[in-house]
Amino acid sequence: MRCRDGGVLTMGAGALSPHCPVSRRAALGLGLGGTAAILAGPRAAAQGAGVPRRGGHLRLAGLAGSTADTLDPARMSVANDFVRGKSFYDGLVALDDAMVPHPALAERLDTDDFQTWHITLRRGVTFHDGGPLTASDVVYSLSRHKDPAVASQQRIAAQQMRDIRATGPLTVEIGLVGPNVDFPAILGMDNFAVIRDGTRNFSSANGTGPFICTGFQPGIRTTGRRNPDYWGAAAWLDTIDLIAISDDMSRHDALLSGDVDIIGSANPRLVRLLRTRGFGIMESPVGTYTDLAVRLDQVPGNNADFVTGIKYLVDREQVRDSVFLGFARIGNDHPIPPEDPYFAADLPQRAYDPDRARFHLKRSGMSGKDLAFFCSPAALASVDIAVLLQYAAQRAGMDVGIRRMPVDGYWSQYWMKMPMSFGNTNARPSADMAFTLSFSSQASMNESRWRDPRFDALLLQARGERDDTVRRRIYHDMQAMVRDGSGVCIPAFTTSLDAFAPQVRGLRPNRAGQLMGYGFTRSVWLDDGGTHR
Amino acid sequence: MTRSLGPLILGRLAASAFSLAFVVVTIFAITAALPGDVADTLLGQSATPEAAASLRHAMALDQPAWLRFWHWAGDMLHADPGRSLLTGRPVAELVGPRLYNSLLLAGATAAVSVPLSLALGLACTMARGTVFDRAATVLMLGTVSVPVFLIATVAVFVFAVQFHLAPALADINAVHSPLQFVRVFLMPVATLSGATTAQMSRMIRACMIDVFSAPWIEMAVLKGVPPVRIVLFHALPNAIGPVVNAIALSLSSLLGGVVVVETVFSYPGMAGLMVDSVAARDVPVVQCCALIFCMVYLALTTLADVVAVASAPRGRDR
Amino acid sequence: MSAVGAFLSRGGRHGAMFAARLAPGPRRALGLLAVWFVIAFAGPLLAPHAPGEIVDRDVFAGVSLHHWLGTDYLGRDLGSRLLWGVRYTVLICTLSTLLSCCCGIVLGIAATATSVWVERVLGRLMDGLLSIPSLLFALLVIAAAGESIPALILTMGVIYMPGSYRTSRALALRIARADYVTAALARGEGRAFVILREILPNMTGPLLSDIGLRFVYAVLLLSNLSFLGLGVQPPLVDLGSLVRENVLGLAYGAPAVVVPTLVLALLTVGINLALDGRRP
């Protein structure tokens, strides 16, 4: 928690003390407190019941795994990578279930102007190899993201940090390119986990996390055991064993047969089967969305009528019900999900309107010839959404093709390159990040090439704005601008599903992603000590 | 006999080198034509043009394709398959354990399917035209016509999920005793053997019937030699060449042609490694896998030819 | 599946001769194929729904009056999709089989009719092609060339070419040694004349059954390709992809997975049995 104290913002371990009457939300406006209770369904509540017990061996099967699996925090990109990261490493800041930042390896974060941040590290933290955590480790861990050879997933976010330097054995000063109220949330992203100074070899993990890596074979399995010297709340489980099963049916079979205890990316179509057999389903309303991006700087997207027509073609209820079988929340063509504290609830919901679509498409003068929706299994459910959209377009008098592309090469070759392509965006830690990374004019992931100087100005204003009410109003306007101006069409936000055996306890929904924002190994326990049916 | 085998093997080796070179060049050419490269894989969605370009430069991927091939071929001549572009680890370290796993699975499948298909093939030959022969034929064809992924999926769902008779995953780390080996390998081997046996026994039957139409077999039949004797001592020796050939071909595909079974049972083998590496554009690993598949194929077919020549009563009929 | 390809390639070498003696076999198989062609052509015209149309909120629905074969994983009409699936499977497999056989026959005859070196080089190239597992080869080529029907046909054509080459070379060799060919050559007939008038006509019977077999294996390869996500572009579908996309329906015993499998088996087993000279 943090509180404002004479203009100096402090986020520190002492924040839980009664001396800090100002709530986190009021201080920074980062998020809702107690969102977990709001998010939790009835089953989730049942999950929390019981007294945790120590011990047991937990086996997880995630969706994606290949020789590209990594233990390098900078390169982590698929769910299993993040599960590994959350188990073996810690960040300076940790995001809670509602994505509100809390201090972790950093004992406190202080700033006067939101531009220069002073970080004081927790004392007495050791890496798995026994070495103590020092400022040089943090400087190395953060600075390396800017080196192109590291191939960091967060190079763009890292470039906000203009200089990172140690000011003492346990103090680090970070100077940003501009003020950013949400900077702690950036530090809370899993890719910014702290590793030992000078680490180049990632065949094993040397972190500070609650588990110690005991084996790592990319594309095969990862094993870990509880870190007995963990600085924080120790994990309940003795050992963990992570594998990936990409084939949907096989992954569920492994759970049903008792070969694994928990699976990520449960398929909505198998939820009925899992429930009838007594398995639990954890629904996490994450901010992940699959969107259609129509490039505004190319034919046909440079025609406003065409873009409007396409937006009216999307039957959002059908996407939610037929593609996600109800495990989704309808989107309104902007990236802020309904659970977000800044969600603009009063913005009119855009709906399927075949007549208007037909009118606009006709007025655009475009014919469907040579037009195609580029989609790929790489972007979750995009092929199915494309099928729906194509049929709707046909009904509205326009024959658009579908080009399904292989997973590999899709992001680099087709996504954002083609006039109409589907993308998939992960939950961002803050509204600022969601707008900055995908909608600001300079954003490299500005999918529709939408450029609006007024939007950029508002974004900067909100980033440095301390008054939550003002921020809320700015974000509200920005959602409306994205909804009406950009060429991005967001039909739905996905609800992430995990399925687990009855003995797995302590799972809670998390807005950051599946498996409690990938960090479930830190808090789940096994009811029967890990013995199986 | 030995005099004719020496040159045959030598000639085969020379020819194999040519085939290997062809495969290597073909695979490299295709991988070079694939859209995207390792830099794109590593960066994923954050692959902005400039980020990708600087990573490419840092990884020396901006060299022309022929130059990379040249370096790779030079290393390969010194028996060094190089390093994986993706992980930076030596390719041999990645491939080694997978090759072992694949050979284990292929070996177990061969141990089941070769005797089984020989027995079935011979039985069908002896019982030509009977109900047994017909039933076996329809069964085999039926087995081959259902996609392997469906057979594997149904097998797991029925035997692992419904009856808990076997694990759903072929977890090779769980094998510590012969009994566990049987438990873990039961379903993948059964799935693979189903398809392999169906093919092999059909081919064995065809080869045997081909031999059966020879006049000297008819003679033996007329002389009243018992059918079992005819099959085992008259027909089989003459059909060994084609039969061994058929077996060799079926077996050679057990290494790289089992991507479905590896995926469904989460078995870490060579085929899965190659699929992963193609997806990641990890060219040295793809090349190494292709090379191994090709060598195994050539070794098996050469072996089959050697057996055929060595066993043929009247020399090599070509 | 590459085992299938391998079987075919070598199986043809010996199996073709065997099948040649059963003249009614290939003929019956061709007749059966014609029936499938009619279904492939007329089927989609009779389909009650478009292949991409969602007709029901209920996914993996069972047989009903509205949807005779139930619905698929998105709630689309399975019967309609099945009709489209038959069309694309039959179309792609026929064209790729023709392609591989034409190339194989031309090269096979060329190998026997020209110098030993041509034969040796071709033999090694074919060995090389055969040694690459077919699924992986298809994955590579289609990833490079993009997923489209022509790319699929071309890839499958290349995969089955070595087998066809081996069969036709073996046949041509056998026929070239026959007395009537020796006689024609002795008469001073040109090479082209001998090939066209003596060798090719005598190869027709065995070749037909080889082509039939190859078609069956093309169907199987195409359906296994769907495991890697390769197939015709949505919303169209081939039979293998139809099975693959609905495979989760297995857990509910949905017709969406059972029926396409049965149709696939009917197609391949039928033609195979017909080739064997038995009543399908």
C-alpha cells in the first residue's frame, strides 16, 4: 500500500500501518481494493475454504510449451513461462488479484514527481545460490531489457526508464523519461523479475522466488521444490512439476485420468464434462481480448464508412455465446474490460446492426473482392470469429475471404501488416499501459495505425495526474475516442478457465491471467497431501 | 555371396551421401523460404521492425542464407551440429535425449508390430479367400482409414479416463521397472502398432501371394506338402527380399512420422522436436533432425537390401 | 502419415503386379470413385446451410429433425459441412494423386529409357524425398508457400511422387525386358514409339490400381495433416479437418466427430476393397 505524505508518495511495507489513512486507491487511483471478492464466483469462494496444509506434489499441464520455453524473465511470453517465472523469481513489485501493485523485493518506492523513483530493497533476501540481493542485481535485471540481444518482451516499456543506477548497496534510483503515476505497475510485470547480476546462462533459474528450480528441459518439463529460506510467506507445496500439453483433448484427459492436478486454458467446450466429473473450474475474468484491426492507412480501412460498417457487423452476443460458450464479457471496441475501475460503463454499447452495416458498407463503395480477414490459431479464437464475421459480411452483401495463417510467423508477417488482421492482446497491468502500448500514436503495436494528437495529449496528462476523479474522466473520454476513432474492433474479453482436481485448494481468480495470474504455486495447497485417487 | 555384398554396401554408402546432401540442401532451402526467423519467434508480438533488426544483427542472422549454410555445413563435416539459435544450447544436447526417446518408442513398436504382422500376414496368406482373410483385411483397412489422432484420442479417453487402466501421458521419467515400462508405453505402442501392423501385414500378404503364384509352389501344393510347410519353407525364403523391404520402410517412419502420437501422449521425441523447431525457425535443429531421419531411412533400406541379397537363393533379381 | 506414404511407395512395387492380375478391381474402384465424384459435385448444391452459418446456440448437438447430423463445435449444421468436406477431400486428393502419378510415370519411364546415370541420380533424389517424414515435409512446404488448395495439392503430389516413380520404373523395367519390346527395338522403331505404343499401354492395368491406392493414401495424409492445422481455408473444410475440429465432441459422443470419421472410412475402405477385387 502506499500513501501520500506531504507530497511525497511512498509505497512501502509500512503502508499497512494505521498511520496511513489514505487508501491506495485514493492515493494513486490504480485499482479497486478487494476486487477478488467481486471477481470470485461461488466455486471460487468454496476454493478458499479449509485450512491450508503444507506438503504435497503438484503437477500442472499448461497449454503452450516448446523448445522456445525459457527461464529468462525478459523472454517469457507464454503462460508456462510466466508460471515458471512466478515460482522461481520475484519482482520489485507484485500485483495482487485485482492488479494493484504491492511492494515485494522493493521495501519501499518513493517519488516526489513520479519521474524519479527511489527504490529501497528489502534487507536479508538471498538468491537460491545463497548470494544476497543487492542494488547491482536490480540494476542489471532492469537495464538488460534495453539490450536488443536480450530479446526482451518489454523492451518498449523498459525504454521509459532513462537511467537506472545504484545509489547504495540496497538503494536504486530510476529516472523516467516523463512522470508516470503507474510506474509501480510496470515494475510488477513478470518480465521485470529480478535475477542475479551478470546472469547469462538460463539453463536453470537463480532467483529469489518461493521455489527452487530442480530441473528444466525446454518443451518437456520443469520441476521445483519449496525454497525453505523464502523471504515472504512460504509456499504450501513441497514440489511442483510443470509440463505443457498443447492438444486440448489430451490436456483434459490428463486431468481427468489423474495424471496432473491442474490444467491451464481449459476449453469451454469441455467444462460440462469436467463439472459432471467433480472437477473444479476457476473462471478468471482477464482483460485479454481478441480483436480485429482494420488499418486506417490502407484500402479499405481508409474509408470511414467501411470501418463503421465492419464494426456494426460484429454480433458480440454470438461471439460470446457460440465461440466462447458464454465464458467472455462483451467488448465495446476499447481495451478497458468491464472489471477495470476505469471502465466507462455509461458509454453506449455498440451492437450488431446488419442494416446499418449494409448501409455503410454500400456507401463505402468497396466490394469484397480481394479483401480478407487474416486470422490464425496464434490469436485465440480468431479463426472462429472470422468465420462468424465472414458470414455476416456475406449477408450484408459483401464477400470477404478468410486467410487462416500458421501460428509461427503470424505475429511478424501478417498481424498489423495486412489491411484486416486479428490480434490478441494480453491483460495490461493498468489502463495507462493498455492505451500506451496499443493506441498511442507512436505505439509500435498501434494495430490500426490510428493517430490522434488529442488522445496522446490526454494520455500524458492522465499519466501524471494525481487526482483520481480527473484521471477517471480523462480515461472515460479516451475510451470513447478509441471506440469511435480507431480501426480496432474488440468484440469480447475472454474469461480464462483453469480446471483442477478436487484436492487442489486455495485457487482464486485473478485479473492478470489464468492460474492466479500465473502465480498459483505460491498459494495453493493440496487437501490430501498430494495422494491421488 | 560376401563378395557381392561388399561393393553393394560401398555403392550404397556413396549413393547415400548423395541423398543426404540432397535432403540437407532441400530442407535448408525450404527453411530459408519460411516467413519470419528466430528473431521474430523470440520477440513474438513485440517484434517491431527495429527491435527485430537489432536482434537479428546481434545473432548474426543478417548474414546471407548461403553463408549461414556454408558455416553450418563446415561444422557438420567436423561432426558438430552447432548450436540452437533459439536456446543457444548445443544441438546435440537437445537432440540426444529426444533421439533416445524416439528410438525407445520405435524399438518397442517394432518389437510388437513386426512379429505380429508377420504372423498375420502369413496367416492371411495361408487362409487366402476365407472369412478370416476377409475379416482381417477389412479390420486392417479400417484401422488405417481412421486418422491416427482420433485413434489415439479415443484410446486415451477410453482406457485412461474411463477405466484408469493406463496413464494418459507417456511419462518416461516414471519408468523405473519393467512393469512401469509396460504401463507407460502400452497405449502409445498399441496405437502406433495398430497402424504399422495393418500396413506391414497387408504388404507381407501381398508379397507372399506374389510368390505363391510361382509354378514351383503350385508344384509343391500338388505334391501334397502341408500348407504351413509351404509357407514357411517354400514361399517365405523366396519372399524375404520384399518382406524385409516392407518392414524396413514401415520402421523408418517410426522415428519422424509419429508426430501425432508424440503430441497426444506428450512424449518428448524427435518428431515433436522437429515440429517445434520448424515453428521457431531454429534451422540448425531442423537440419539435424532431417539428417537423422534420412540416415535412419537409408540405413534401414540398405540393411533390407543386404538381407535380401544375402538371403536370395538365386542372387539379386533386379 | 509418413508410414502410409512409405507403405505406398514400396507396396506399389510389388503390390501393383499383384493387383494387375485382378482386372475387375481397378475398374470397380474407378466406378466407386465416380460415385464419390457425383457426391462431391452435387453435394454442396444440396446443402441446406452455408458452411459458415451458425444455426444453433447448442454445440455438438445430437441428431434432430432440423439438423439431421447434429451441429458442430460452433453450432453449425454438420450435414452441410460434411457435404462440403467430401467435395474438398475428393477434389484435393484426386488432383494431387494425378499430379504425383503423372510425374512419377514420366520420370519412371525416363529412368528406364535413358542412361543409367539418370536412373541413379533420380533414385537417390527419390530416396531423399522418401526419407523426409511426409507430415513434416508438408508442414515445411505449406508454411513456406502459404496455406492454399494449390499448395496442398502440390505438396501432396510431391510427397507421393517417389512411390509412383518406383512403381512405374519397376513396371517399365519388366516390360522393357519383354520379347515384344526387344522385337520392336530390333525392328528399328524409335524410342518414343516404343514407349507410347508398347510400354505405356502394357502398364495401364497395374498403374490404374496403383493410382487407386495412392488416392486412398492421399485421403489419409490429408486427414492427418489436419492434426497440424493444415487444410483448406475456413469456412470450407475437408473431411479430416472436420474430424479434427470436432474432436472434443468425442467426450459427448457427438455425431460431429463420429459421422465424418465413418464417411472417411467408407471412402478409403471402399476403394481399397474394390481394388482388392472384392465387393465393397
